[in-house]
Amino acid sequence: MDFNVKKLASDAGIFFTRAIQFTGEKFGQVEKTELDAHFENLLSRADSTKNWTEKIFRQTEVLLQPNPSSRIEEFLYEKLDRTVPSRPNNEELLGHYMQDAAKDFGPGTPYGSTLIKVGDCERRLGSVQREFLQTSAIGFLTPLRNFLEGDWRTISKERRLLENRRLDLDSCKARLKKAKLAESKAAAVPDFQETRPRNYVLSASASALWSEEVDKAEHELRVAQTEFDRQAEVTRLLLEGISSTHVNHLRCLHEFVEAQTAYYKQCHLHMQDLQKELDRFPNVFAGNPGHSMASGGSSPLDPASAVETDTLKIEEVQAPATGTRKAKVLYDYDAADTSELSLLADELITVYTVPGMDSDWLVGERGNQKGKVPVTYLELLS
């Protein structure tokens, strides 16, 4: 118990001495040991590496997992050393909903069969994304986290220890300086004519005491200098290791880019395959773009519709004196036959209606060209 009390008192004294030295340095009242320029550059480089690594790490987390609640959940599971429960991501959920909707609408209908194809593609995209997240977390996030939670904590600990050693060293320098000044005053030769013998004896005794104090202060300074030099070397080696950290992070960055490239490439391939599958059914859109089966209207392949087309001669149609309007084309459209007019997106044409024509179509004119155009491909202007 006595040992603990003594140690506690000693630690308190050291802390108090460091606090005095630190305060004196802040007010410019005492001298401070400065580190060399190379060491200061190493410290600055280490701080910059820590700050930017932390920002890159946090933003990469946001990129890989935009949901903050999910990030907090993953963090808690990681701290508890437990596996995060597997849950479907957004793409997989969307694909699942689409396929369930297709079952309800009927997989044999155009809409239902398309929902099945798109839903399957979305689920494949979700699987690719899951693989990308796992690869990026292991190959890129984990090394950054290891640096912040491992190497940087060690560097910070040794830097704090170095700062304490420097404060101890400067305190020893201040004590030695003070002891030497007191010794020089005590060693001054007294005036024997005006000074009593008793005072002379006291002066000699004080000089001897201050000499002992100087010797003690010099010994403490040598010890403090040795400890400071040793700690400075340890800290220097750790700071120089930041170069190796940069090399390691560079390799991880290349792996992250490769993972991103593979991810987007796979997504592109899946979407191309989906587009090719959907392009196998062009008649669903080409014949009558705005005409749904639920509306009860006639199909382009319907015989009654064919009769209307035959009876309506486009070349004989004349624009009415009133009722013509301007229209902006929304999408490209390829004419199915000579009675229709091909369209280009964003162009302006003149449109009007004629008696006996299907309500989903208008007659469009562009210069000397004339033909039927689908209403759903147009934005009618006033």
C-alpha cells in the first residue's frame, strides 16, 4: 500500500511538473526543445494521411451502403463480433416484387412476361452488387480500417509519449539552469571586512548544497535526454512507415477500381441481355403505341382496323382550313408502311384529324411529307 501511495505521489508530481512546463511554453516564458525539420515533415505527413484516409473511408462506406441505419447495424454487429444477418438488397427486392406481380397479372400476358424478364434481371443485378460490396469491403475498406484502428493508434500513443519525454527534458533543462544560477550567486566571494565569519560559513555551506543540486540536475538531464532520444527514434521509425502504408493503400485502391470495373461491366452485360430479350417483341409497341388491351380498342392486326386503313387514302387527305396544330415529337418512330410518317425526336410537325380516323392516330405533315402518326409519340402544342 505504501508503494502505491508513493507511486501515486510521484506520478502526480511528474504530471504537475509537465503541466507547469507546458503552460510556460504556451505563454513563452520557458524554452522548448524543437524537433528537426525532417521530423516535423514526417509528423505533418502522418496527420495528413490519417485525415484523408478517414474521409475516404467514411465516404466509401456511404457509397457502398447509403442507408445510415444499415451502417449503424453493421457497425454494432462488428463490435459484438457477430455475423450481420443476410437480407435482400433493393435490386433483389424489386425483382421479387416484379415476379410476384407477373404471377398475379398472368405470366402469359405481354406485361406479365416482361415483368418476369425484368424481375429476373434485377435479381441478377442484386447478386452482382452483393458480390461487389463484399469484395470492396474486404479489399479496400478493411485495410483502411486496420490503419485507422491499428497503426494510427500506435503512432498516436508513441507521439504522446514523445511529447511527455520532451516536457520532462525541458523541465530538467530549466531546473539545471536554475541550479547553476543559484550556485553562481552562492559562490560569490563575500566581503570579509563587512561580513561576519558566521555569514561566510553559511555562504560556503549554501554553495556546496547548490553544487550537489547542479550535479543532481545534470544527471537527471542526461537521463531525460537519453529517454527522449530513444523515444524520438521509435516515433521516427513509425512515422517513416507511413510510406509503406501509402504503398499498401495504393494496391488496395487498384483492387477497388478493378472490382468497380467488373461490377459495372457485369451490370452492363445483364442490361444488354435484357434489352435483347425485350426487343424480340417489337410489335407490342410499333403497331399502336398508346393502345392498351384493357381499353377495348381494336388492334393494328384487327381486320376492322385494316379496313379503315384501306378506305383512308393518305395522299388524298387535305389539311382543313382550321383545326391544325403544331406538335413536338417525343420519341423516334419508324413508319410501318407508306401510310405512316416516320418521326424524329424533338422535331416539330403539323398535325390534324380527319373524319373516320382512329382516335389514337393523327395525320402529320412535315414539308411535302404526309402520313399517319401515333398520338402517344407527340406533345400537342397550343
